[in-house]
Amino acid sequence: MALIGVPQGFDRLSVREQAAALGQIVFTVTADTLATGIQLVQGNRVLAVPDPSGELLTRPLTRNDYVSLTPGAR
């Protein structure tokens, strides 16, 4: 699992924008590394972040969480 630090203000993005950004981050980080998932952090705090349906998740995020955002899924 990879810990990804996000800047202040990430939570000001709309839920839809956050989910799109997270999908992109998850697929990028897990593409060419040993990481199979990510967690977003600010300082020492793990952030609750939305999946594409808007549900807040605090567990590590994986490609399966964002598969609905892939081009073939629509």
C-alpha cells in the first residue's frame, strides 16, 4: 500500500472531482509499483475519500473501487 499526501484544499473539490482524481491516482500508482492500493493522508491523518458512488472510504483504495471510471465501463 502506498501513502499519498494531498495538499490542503483537496476536500474543497466536488465529490465527483475527488472521485475522478482518486481513480486516476489509484490506477497510476498501482500500474508500475508493488503497491496494490493507496491511502490518502494529510499530515498523520488518513482521509476519508469518496468512491465513484460518493460513499466515503477510509480503507486502502484499489483499482476495483474505481473500475466504473475506466473507459470500457461506460
